[in-house]
Amino acid sequence: MDLQDFLAPAAVVADLRVTSKKALLQQLAQRAAALTGVDERRIHETIAERERLGSTGFGGGVAIPHGKIEGLDTVFGLFARLGTPVDFDALDRQPVDLVFLLLAPQGAGADHLKALACVSRTFRDRAITAKLRGSTSADALYAMLANGAHSRAA
């Protein structure tokens, strides 16, 4: 599984401006709803509930909020590079500026785990995260994610 299997060019945001984790989750839900047709409130409640279980900020300025959503047909990803890092209660206590929202259908099982592993491997690669931080174009960000993750099939 590669990132481009569940990340479309339209689902890449180059300079998302938010001031808090709460505002970030709301913006992610709003954008995901517009692209998937799934209710914004349902998306927000799902990812907010997952955050209450423990932060999905796994360190290095990266967060991967995720969850399973009823009514979604396929695994869906949305990437946002933040204009200014926000506190995300990350494991390393560093603010987050690279966020990958991952949503999967309720019964996705292995596909959800494969997609999550793919995203995690990609964002653990410091060379890729450095390149993502250096780009301001959504097209360039998508190309980096699609090409950078291509050789990391799950």
C-alpha cells in the first residue's frame, strides 16, 4: 500500500492556519467532509474521541489523527502542513506542523492498519519531513508524499 492509494492531490493543504489543536481538528474534519461527503460532525467526533484516548502526535512535529468512520467507502487521507506549529500534546512535547488525517471505513480492519503503517513509516523519515517543511506548494507536497512513500509499500 502506498500513500497515493488513499491520498489525492486535492487532499493536500500547503499552509493551514490554525492556533490550537482543537481548531486544527475542526479544520481537518471540515476539509475531509467536503472531500468525502461524510458528515463533518461525525468526522470531528471520531478524531476528537481518538485524541481523548491518547495523543496521535507521535513526535518530530508530526501527528496522525485517525479513526474509523461509518459511511466511508474507502481509506481516505488528508495531509496538512501548518503555517505555524501548534501544541498537540505530542509524546515528545514538541509542537506539530505536519499532520496526516487518516480515515477508514468502519469494517476496514487490515487496510486501516496497513494505511496507518504506511503513513507512520513515511513520517518517521526525517529526509521526507524536512522536504515537506521546506515546500509551500500543495502540488510539490503531494509529489513528495506520493514519490517518497512509493518505495515503502506495506
